[in-house]
Amino acid sequence: MEDVVKKNMQNWDDYSDAYLRFKHDERNIEKVMQNPSAAFEKGTWEQIACWVGDLKGKKVCVPSSGDNLAVFAFAKMGAEVTSCDISQRQLDAGKRVAQKLGLDIGFLQTDTMTLDGLADDAFDLVYTSNGVHVWLNDLDKMYQNVHRILKKGGKYIMCDVHPFQRPFGENLRVIKPYWEVGPYEDNYNITYTWRIQDIMNAMSKSGLRFLNMEEMHDEKDYEYPFWLPLEDAVNGVKVAKEEVDRMYDWRQNPSMALPQWMCIVCEK
Ligand SMILES: C[S@@+](CC[C@H](N)C(=O)[O-])C[C@H]1O[C@@H](n2cnc3c(N)ncnc32)[C@H](O)[C@@H]1O
């Protein structure tokens, strides 16, 4: 296993319990079970609905599945889902929730850049969610394998932090040039801030055919506004409506003038 994968895996194993404490809170899981599309940014859900349609019986793979909220949502909608992650602790936590919910889901420990253990030409949909690319050092390898495991005509859909967010810190202070992509190493992790060209060129080289891209803002959400810690949102802490309106208005909060998420759809 490469050093970058080993180090990030160890960190996610160590961090998993704290990370999932509120993500796997019964109230948060219930929200996804009541309305599975709540596991996705609105624009991403629209792309899944548009390009994949009814998920019943579809074979879906979710590499770097993390909190597994998308995995639970796909399974609830009737898909046959394989959840993959490098952290066994994250997978074990997902397995416990799936058992409680009575959802039949496959869990596999594998590196998203190799997808070892997954058959060729097997899936109707491969989906990666927010916060996946930042941990990966070889996007060419990742996309070769995403292409490998998709059926002919199968879709790859990704949503992740928009790379235009990366050069900026608080109050839009520039903290790095767009083209510096890492590696950034600290005591815990090794990360990368890939550009749009790094992601799209890797997709194209793999043989995936580009279908559509959406550049999105956070949808205004009075219940779960983006800056409210999940713990508070799950505990029902309310933020004043005027404060939410102000924070989502780019004239008052200029960071809202940048796209926050991007969603790309490809086909094999
Ligand atoms: C922030 S989560 C992303 C998924 C989800 N959107 C979430 O918010 O939980 C990142 C996940 O990537 C996993 N990960 C990091 N490097 C990986 C690798 N090389 N292969 C597979 N999974 C990896 C981590 O274990 C973690 O569960």
C-alpha cells in the first residue's frame, strides 16, 4: 500500500467515531430514510434522477463511501449497493447502521485508486460524493478503475468541492495559487487540491465520455445552514431567518459569489 493511502487510512480509522457521531445520529439517518434524496446536494440529486432514473435493481458502487449516507439512500431506493472505503472502521460503522435499518448492502475495504476486488463491467452507476478527490494522489489510476468496473453505458456521477474554492481562506483571503495542488502533509494526512483540468483530463484519458457538468451553490437551508455544526443542526438549534438570508446573499457574504460544488456526469 502506498504511504499516502496508509497514512490517510490510519487517520480515518482514528477519526471515524468522532466523525460519525452526529452523521449517524438516529435523527439524521431518519431524515435520509424518510427522503433518500436528502443525502445528496439538490443539483446532484437532479443529475442522478435525470441520467440514471429509477434506481430499483440497479447495481451501484460508492467508492470512498465515508459516512455511507449516499449508500443508505441508494439502498433505500432499491439499488444493489457496494460501499467501498479504505477505512475498515468507517465500513464497520456503516455496516452497523445498515443492519439496524434492514438494508442489504455489500461493504468492501478497497483503495479507490485500484478498486481491487471489484469485477470488470459490473456496475450501472459509480458515484463519488463530496470530499473524495482530496485524499487521492493518482486520479488517472482512479478513473481507469472507475471505467473498468462500469458496464458499457453505465454512468459515473461525482459531486465534490468546486476547485475554485481552494485558493481562498476566510473572508476570501487568498491562501494559495489555484495551480498548486499539493501534496500537503501534516501529522495526520496527505491531501491534494486538484483543479478542474486534473479531474476532467483523468476522466477523459480513462475512456469515460463526458455528458454534463453542473456548478452549484449550497441550497438555502434554514434547518441545516452550511456553517451550523451538524451537532447543532441535529439537536434542532435554530438560526434566525434573517441570519440565514444574510449568509446566503453574495452581496453581504461575498464568498457566496463563488460556486461551492461541482457535479460531473460521464458514461462508459
Ligand atoms: C469525507 S469522506 C467522503 C465521503 C462522504 N461524502 C462523507 O462526507 O463522509 C472521505 C472518505 O474517504 C476515505 N478514503 C481516503 N482515502 C481513500 C482511498 N485511497 N481509498 C478509499 N477510500 C479512501 C476515508 O476513509 C473517508 O471515509
